[in-house]
Amino acid sequence: MLMNFTRCALGLTVVVVAVALPTAAFPQGTAELLFTGWGSQSVAGTLPVQLQRVQQQHITSQVCSTLLAAYEDVELGACHVCGFRQANIGACHGDSGGPLVYEGTLVGILNFFVPCAQGVPDLFMNVMYYRDWIRQTMSGNGKCSQVHKQQIG
């Protein structure tokens, strides 16, 4: 089956609003970040009925690297943002791709986590790093700049 996506605009309402892209890097250090997701609340847990949210602290790359040292596959770079609260509070199965927001601005997208909130930081892709590409791709007044076709199955 061939699917043809010609419109990407969302129906914005009082409840559904667009989040801003960053115009500058957010403050380094312990900025309060809001992470939301529909993931389970424990390794064997069920999915929540309501959107879950957690305030995380932004931590530096140096601290993040130290806390993630046991995970050899993880390489931090300018394209990453680390968020952490405490053990037992953080990302879990089903949260991948979830937003990390600072003062109404999308600053990260969940990329890596150790299920489920086992005392190590959650790792997000830094939206500022990809901002120009996002703007270029989404140019066209809220619609995709070109028709995207995807072969399924």
C-alpha cells in the first residue's frame, strides 16, 4: 500500500498549541526543564491514562558523561541535552521522542534513557542544534514543503 502525505498541518485548538523552537541556547547549569510523555511508570507497568510530566534539571555534559560512564554505547556531543531529577523519576518505555521544554520552548527530544529512571540522566537531542534544518524542512506555512510518499509493508 502506498500512502501519500500532502498536508502536515495540525488542527490547533485551545488545548493543542504549537511549541516554540529555540532562538538561542537555553541557560547552562540547573535550568528547570519539563519532560512529558505517555510511557509506562515502571519497567513492568501499564501505560498511563493521563499525560505524565516531570520537572528535570539540566545537567552539564561533564556531569552527564560521568553518570552515564557505565554505558559505553553513549557518546555525548553538542547535539545532546541531559536532564535528570532523581532515581525512580524519569523516562520509561513509550516515552521515546517525547518533548523537553524550557519556558515554553522545545529544547530537546528524548533520545536515550535507561529504563526506567534508574538513577542516570535522560538524554535528549538538542533542538537548537537542528533548528535550521527543522525550519528549512517545515517552511511552507505549516504544510510540508513537498509531498512525502512512503511505501508500507
